[in-house]
Amino acid sequence: MDLTGKRVVLTGAASGIGRALLEALSRMPLEVVAADVNETRLLEVCAGLRDVRARVIPVTADVSSAAGNDALISAAVRAMKGVDVYIANAGFAVYEHALMPDWARFEGLFRVNTLAPIHALQQMTALNAGRAFKVVWVASAMAHMGLPRYAAYSASKGALHRYADAHRYSMPDPNALMLVYPIATRTRFFEGSSAATPVPKPNQSAEEVTRAILRGIATDAREVYPSLLFRVTLWVSLWFPGLRRFVQLRELRD
């Protein structure tokens, strides 16, 4: 899909991959609703954009509920008269040192990481009946290979992977849904767990992920793996399952 002139919604736009995406999108001739739950940081990021060609519309939004997601789509339609591309990037991690009961935190994790992207796909399908559209889910490499102490996060992203695998058979255009599987990014993302949360290794920059996402949209890819190293590791592990266990145990030791 060519993004020229398109109407885009981007969640989690104030930090990490979302911020890098917003900076790239803002330099393109399009409209973008930049959404984030942190209004102060969102406005600061939007004010700091440079070489802007896009019409950037900051919207404070909490995608942890159906009402919040519906309000975001409604705001986007009011502002842009429609939505062609929805990039579901908002998310956070839970780093588990011990299996302590914490229903509310885990429920919040799945609401943002899993239910919100699925709801966005349903919204976009209804909104664009008979029209071409694109939904991008920023999943994680952990959807394929869960890491120790990130079990809940891995599950929340793995659920997106399995949902997409099955749901594409029901879609008139299976290419309308694109999943992105980045490895850990060197951003503030992992601060959502705790200040002491380590960034898994290997990792990459948000700018690398952004370039891969934009290439994927341009080529109508269904899956995007920003890290060539991870893609090779994933392929080799099919033939040598011990490699997967080695990667997981190494992370546990680290």
C-alpha cells in the first residue's frame, strides 16, 4: 500500500517504536492521528517533530477498554473523515521474577497487547466494508519464542500470532493484516515492567523496526521480521530444536 494521502491511526505514538514511526510518518504527505495514553509526553513529541509534511493530530487515548478503542476510532473519523491504515503499536511488558497473583496487572496486559489490536481489526473491517485498508499489529519475536520471566508478555503476543493465522482465512483480503515481530528494542518500552527490567539480547533500534514496518506496508507483506538474525535463528531452530532451548536458557542466566 502506498501511504501517500492515506489516513493513519498510530497507537503508542509517544515512545519507543511508536515515536520512531510517528517521526517517519510525519515526513510523508498523509494524515496521522497520533494516539497515546500519556497526554503530556504525546504533546511534547508532536511539538518536537521536524520537517513535517503530514497533518499530525494528537489524540489522548486509552486502548485498554472497548470504550477507549471506540472513542479513538470515532475521533479519527471525525478528524480525517475515515481511516485507511491502523497501526496497533501500544503495548507493555510484564517481567516476572516470581508467579505472584496479580489478576489486574495481567488482565491489563492482555487488554492492551491482545484485545485492543483484535478490536481494531474488527473496527477497521466494519469501517471499510468494500474498501482497501491495512491493519498493522506490532507483535514480538516472543510470539514465536517465549523468554523466561516474560511468559505473560510472550503469551499476549503469541495470541495475536495464532489469531491472525486463523482469521486470515475469513478475510476477503488476507494481506490487509500485517504482523511485525521485532526483537527487543533499545527504547523505554521495558520501563513498563519495572526500572530494573533488563532489555533482552540481542536487541535493535526503534528506527530499524520503523524502516522494516514501512517496507512491509509498501510491499503488502503479511509478516515482517525486522531482525535478520532472529529470522535465521527461527528457521534453524525448526531443524535443531535445541537452539531454541539454548536461547531461552541463556536469557535466564543473563
